[in-house]
Amino acid sequence: MSRRSSEAWAQQTDFPETVTVDVLVPTCNRPAELAVTLSGLAGQSDPAFAVVISDQSAGEPGWEHPAAAAMARVLEAQGRRVRRLRHLPRRGLAEHRQFMLDQATADQCLFLDDDVWLEPGALQQLSRALDELGCGFVGMAPQGLSFLNDRRPEQTAVFQAWDGPVSAEKIRPGDAGFDRWPLHSAANLSHLSADLKLQPGQWLPYRVAWLGGCVLYRREALTSAGGFSFWTRLPADHAGEDVLAQWQVMERYGGAGILPSGAVHLESPTTVADRRVEAYEVLLNRGPA
């Protein structure tokens, strides 16, 4: 186990020079949610990881909130390096993600939104899946547990497990693959996991339109596909930057969702209220991103 337990917390901390995963947490005006997200990371064991928090809050950074500060200290006591960065002025979601990607040095990088809690073992499962599948990214779509009693068979009907190796796919609006997007609504994946009777430790890769909130990339695959460098061609107020980046990776290396999902959405109000400009609509209409 790469995590130091509590009897060693007061000993001098020597952070590892290299880690398997860089966890990238962009945050803005969500100190309480950030604390919960960090607490989920503190519950992970392997693989070895470091954390980068990049804050664009209007006031004091979220990590100064007592709860978030405490969780950051726990991570550091466990032997996890935590970098706290302020990244202002705000130039849009894609620019912020590109900034964070530029900070990463590990072979794998997890983009984890600041309103997602990971159950223990989720990071290890994601990392193993990425290694075994050999694709560009894997992810766990965050589940809204307030919807556990809200079954939506019309949305889960599009579920399709990967049968054989994960291969490259091209997704565009109007394609059959695009119609998979409702699969990640509500608690659909939790219902599918129960229906498939997945056993503890068992996981299943499936086809996605895209994933939000919790996506683990092979860093080389993401950077070679362009990352989020397209930010310079977008207005600052945009959404869907993760969709476009994933489509670029999927066209070269493929991508997959992982069932069951150990990611929980905190169901806080979105901080991206203006979604009139979708990155893929702007850039794909202009030609290749």
C-alpha cells in the first residue's frame, strides 16, 4: 500500500519523486465540495498518486476552508504531494484544463471534478483498467444517489459492453454512438451494475459517447491528441471542452467507461450555468480541432 497510515503521520514526510497518477482537481467557488472530493482521495490506497488543485475562485481559494485544508493535510501526512495553485484570470474551462495538464508528469492523469467523491479502491480499479485495456482513457461517470429509486430503462437501453479490445471510435452528433450520452444520467450505472449482478472486484468496460467528472487518461495519449490546446479558438464562456478532448483521444486510441462506477456526484448546483457555446459545435463546424 502506497498510503502511510496514521501511526506514521508525525514522521518526516518524504514525497516520492515519481507517481503513477497525477490527480488534477480544477475548482471554483466550491470549498465544501472540494473538501469532500479530497476526502475521497484520502480514502484511496494504490497506486501512488499526487494531487494538483487549481483554484479559480472569486475570493479566497477553496483549500483555505478549514475542511478542505484538513483533508489536504491528511493527504500530505499519508505521503501524497498536494500542490495548491491559483490560476487567474479565468480564460475558460478548456484553458484551465490545459493549464492543469501542463502540470502533470505522471504516465496517467485523472481529471476529477471538485464535486465528485470516490469510493475506496476506485482509483486502483481505474488505473488497472487503463493498463489492461491499453486505450486512451477510462472513466467512472459520477452517480447521483438521490436517483437510486428512479429507474430509467429508456436511457440504459443504449448500454453496450466492449466485446473484445477497446478500439478507436469516431463520435459525432447524429451518429449512433452519440446517442449513448443519456446513459450517464441520474443513477443509471448503479442500476446497470445491480442488474448485471457484478461481484466485488469485478469490472466491465463499456462504450461511451463521452464521460464527465472522473476521467483517467494516458497522459501521452491526451497530449498527442492535442489535449485542450484548442482553447485559443474558443470564447471564454463555453462548455463541452471535455467532450471534444475525449473525442480526439477516442479517434486515435479509443476510450471506455468502467462499470460499476465508484464515483458519486455531490449534486451541488453547477458552476457552469451558461452552456450556449459547446466547444465541439464551434470547432467541429470549423474543421478538425
